Amino acid sequence: MSPDQSASQPAIVNWFINVIAEYGITAVITAETVVILATWCGIGAINHLRARRRQRRADLATCNAIWSTPSPRKETP
């Protein structure tokens, strides 16, 4: 790469090219895959916990609604 081209690129691009040159494309792709997978799993775990919490709240609200309604009483003649 000529000095003119590297000067027109953002610093992050130059850093990324240097990382690839130093460690190799396979290592860089593997590291990126691990980071993406870990992030994806973390987001999935957070969403799963939120869904369980919502379901628990809905179940509790249903239970409270059932127990708060008065039971029908039999009238005695």
C-alpha cells in the first residue's frame, strides 16, 4: 500500500490491516467470530431472562386476579 493510500484511510482501517499482517487472517477471523458469538449469546441470555420475568409477572397478575374475585355464595332460603 502506498503512503498516499494509507494517509487517506481512517486510523481504524490502518490498525486492522496491521493486525491482519501481524497475526494472519485466520486468527483475526477466529477472534472476531468468538467475540460476535459471545455477544450474541449474552444478548440472548438477557432477552431470555426478560421474557421469563414478563411471564412471571403475567402469571402473578392472573393469580392475583383469580384470588381477588369474590367467590359466588349460595343463598340460603
